[in-house]
Amino acid sequence: MLGRICVTICIANAAVAEPFSTPSFVARDVPQHIYAGGWEHFVGGGVAAFDCNGDHLPELYAAGGSNPAQLMVNTTTGPGAALTFTQDTPETLSLTGVIGAYPLDVDGDAVLDLAILRVGPDVLMRGLGDCQFALFDTLGFASGDHWTTAFSATWEGDNTLPTLAFGTYVDRSDPDGPFEACDDTLLYRPDGGKYGEPTHLTPGYCALSMLFSDWNRDGHADLRISNDRHYYVRDGQEQMWAMDAQPRLYTQADNWLPYSLWGMGIASRDVTGDGFADMYLTSMGDQKFQTFDQQTGGPTWRDATYEFGTTAHRPHTGPDGRPSTGWHAAFGDVNNDGINDIFVAKGNVEQMPDAAMQDPNSLLMGQTDGTYQDLSVIAGIATMDRSRGAALVDMNLDGKLDLAVVNRRAALELYENDTAPGHWVMVDVTPLPVGSFVELRQGDQTQVQEITIGGGHASGHYGMLHFGLQSGDDIQMRVLSSRLGCVDPDWTDFAADQIINPPAGCP
């Protein structure tokens, strides 16, 4: 399988060559934006981070629920400058009913487009450049009136158009709902240059996050779905669909382990250093960290939450000791020490009495022994608003991950990372196919990131892959991509502390 012989088997959170700083963020002003609405907007509240005007600085498109969604254009003056954004939403994006959005290049013109999830018809918006958008009117894509809360995309075979998966939540028209009224996942596979009627992936268990991932690195992706037990109530579970000609659910016969939780968000990253993606799943109560078990030959992840100390199951500060509610999750190296950290957005659904009302976001910092410690208070991001979606991305191109957080019935938050500098590399993935693996090697450590579209909680990012480094020494990098024919490419040397533009073909 791709990458099985290419990756040094080690613990990615192993010994670090230099001491590194505790995380520190400073709040920056951002135009007023609030995600609001009734019960159909209790979930959602995502944000898409992507460059829509060609200056490499990511914009933010924030869902508004019953309020109009807004595009925040990044007006930061240059690398390392203080973050500034201006609200400049084109009419085509000023939509109500928006749950979240994901950037992707649907038509292959090197300009990013948007898949917008809504209470109502979902839309595919074509990027025109200069942060202008228009409805795709040539693809045959048609959406019904759904409550869409999850999305992912991949490219299958030689298709020029992506395969699109939309996770519809609860069937609002079911008179016996909302409990046990979960809707199907809709799979749009292209036929030439158009989309036809979607395939219904049944049963649906109220999807709140989904991710296409090449989990075993065999050159094609399958679809993992995290489902909300609050509405499926019984008989449901997390799901993994094999993308065969006729999609089928993985079962225990395939070494898929049944698992049920109040699934909200998915984050994926190789944490253990074996070259295969591990998973972080948000939920009501403790969050779940699962490590991949490659020995079974199947899609097997095993719960390692307590071993790693990643439960984040109760507020870590403040007077409220009731269970936490996790939403968006993201891996990222916040202090550039070569160790993956985890951000978790938290907040009560609305007024659920069994869950914490004062529930600060978590920043789980990876330690040299492989465990995690919550340092969000020290970092300055432990606010008590009901958070939902987020973007953990470098917004001013200084090599440090910044943070935007969408809150329910409270203002959008923007934080600039002012942690003392470490070392880093960012890879511009724009010329690379989705599904590619970027492998980076420094000393005895190998880091791997897959280029994916989906996951999180109604929030997507596309443009740069960020790697924190354990030292300022040169690194080696290569890209493995079945779509490019790069099965076992050579390593290429690069200096640290820069943005890398990888070759579009096989090196």
C-alpha cells in the first residue's frame, strides 16, 4: 500500500530537540458577525477559510443561521502584520439559512469554489476571482429542501468533477420527528461533466460531520460519518462507507468496530507516527481520540482517549462542573515544536440542563511524552460563549496558526497567534490533487498530512498545510499521489521557515 514502506514507524510526539514556548494568542478586532436562529440552527455555525482573491491570505466565510452569512476579506498588510479583516460580502454569498461551508475547486480552474450547507437547498458557488461568486449553472447539481449539517468531497478514478457527500440531519417534514427521524446522506457522483440524482446512503443516523479519507493509503477514499445519538437515539452508530461501485457499509466482518456517541465533529491526523490517520471525535461529554490499528487490515480505530489525556470532558476552568459539549475539532502545531496539538470548540446546544453552560474552548497541547495538557486559559482563548465552528489556520503568513471561532448568539472571535517563534514549513497544496499525502522528514521524525475536504464541524479550510518543526534544520519533503502517479517519489530538500510550492507533477 502507498506509504506503508515510506514512513518511519515512531511516535510523532517523541523527543523534541529544543525547548518551546507556551501558547499565546491576542484578540483582534473583526467585523461584527453572529450565528443565530431557532432549533434548526442549534447545530452548525461553521466557517470556511480560503484565499478568494489570489493574495495567499485566507478569507473567512462565516455562516449566519437566521442572519446572513458574511465574507470577511483578509486585509492584513503583509506577513507577520497584525490581523485585519473587512466585511465585503457579495450578494450571491449573503444567504440566510447557512449552516456552514467548505472551499474546493469543483471545476479545476485553479479558483476556489464553495459548497454551502443550508437549512433549505444547498448551493455550489463558482469562484470568479476577486472574491466574487456565481451559482454553478452548468453542472446539473440540484439540491432539495434539506437540513444539511455535514459535507465532504473527493475525486474518484479519472473523474474531472468531485464526488460530493451531503449529510442531511433530521427530516423536518416527518410528523413523528425529530427523534428517530434521521435523514439519509446524499452522494453525488458525476457522470461526465454533470451530476444526476444523488445516491441515498441508507440508513442515515443524523450526520453532523463526515470525511472522505484514503484511510489505508491504497489510492482511493472511503467516507467516514460521525452521527448524533441525540436524534438517532437507538440502533445507530458511527459509519464508514466503502466507495465501491455500489457503496456499502463496513461491518465487523471488515474489522470495523461499532461505536456510538453524540458525534459532532471529526479531525484527522497521523499522531502516532505510523503514517496512517488517527481520529479525534467531538461529542457531548468526553471527546474521543482513536488511534489507527493497521494490524487488522481493516478500518479499525481503537479508543485511546484516556491514554493520551484528550477527554476534555468537563470545563477546565470556571464554576460549571457539568459535562462539556464539543463541536469543531482541529489538529495543528500551535507552538511550532513538531508536536500536534488539538483545538476543540465547545458550548451548550442551547439550554441543555445536563451539560455545562459555561464551557470554555479547549487547547490541548501535545507534550513530549505523548500526552496532552489543556492550556487554553494560558493561551488566552478560553471564552465562555457557545462556540460552534472554527478555523485554525495561519492568517498572516508568519508560520504560526491563528484562530477564528464562530459562536452561537455571540460575536465571531479572531485570535492572532503571538507565541514565541519556533520553526515551521507551510505547503501550498493548490496544485496538488485532493487525496495526496504530503510527507515531511526532519531527523528521525516523519510527519504526514493528507489533503482532504470535509471533517470539522461545518467548517473547512483549503490552501496551506502547516507543519511545525522540532528544529531549524533543513527538511525533506515528498508528495505521494495516485492521481499523479507518484507512488514512491524521491525526497526533495528544503530549508525550514518558508512556504513551499510543491511541483504539480511527480518529482
